[in-house]
Amino acid sequence: MTEEPLVYLDTSVYLGILLGERPALKLLPALAKKRFCSSIFLFIESERNLVRLSREGILSEKDYDKAIRQLKEDQDLFLFKEVTADLCLTGQFPPIRTPRSSDLVHLRTALWFLNNGGLDRFLTLDERQRNAASDLGLPATL
């Protein structure tokens, strides 16, 4: 029996799905029967963004509480890679643009999954991140 394809979700895709944003929801049919992986960083980024959206009045208290509960429940859906020394000082950078540290963590973690068992797709809603992923040889489209 073969395992389902492994798909890397960065924080933009995960939060988009969690918050019901149309661009992310369009990905749902293509994500059926897939296994998900990400950096453990996904949770701190997601939590931070949910707090920010709540403080800015974009998320109601009820929606914030629901999203935080779902975030905690979703931990079981992912294979995670910790942010460890093997991701540091690798020299792996996209050739054109230098990503933000959090984006670089996602890129290097996805490369780790690609090189340690395989990765079928790297998904992001951020066009610059998608381009960087493609430049690094990550399969960045569905």
C-alpha cells in the first residue's frame, strides 16, 4: 500500500484555510488524501497572526477562540520538523531574493522533507515565497 503524497503547507496556506479565505479554500479539493508537513514554526506564526487579527478587531473573540481551538486540534494532521541546527548555515538561498527569516525557515524545512523521504508539493499563497521555492527546486504548484 502506498502512502498519500506529502504536501508542505506554509503558514499563509494554513491560516487561509483556517480562516476560510477564498484563495486557500480553492486548494481544498486538491488536498484530499494528502499528508501534510511543515515546520513547527507554523504554529507560532499562526498563533501570532490570530492574536494580531483579534487585537486589530478583524477577528471577533468568538472567532479567535474557535481558530485557536482548531489550531491546537490540527497538530495531529501534520508531520513536523523542529527548527534545529541542521537547517542553519546550509547556504541554501534563492538566487535572486533573500527571504525573511520565517520564510527561509519554511523553505529550508521543505528542502529537508524533500531530501529525507520526498515531498510532492510546497504550497504557499505568497507569490514571492512560491517563486523562491521554485528557484530552490521545490515543487511549488498543485
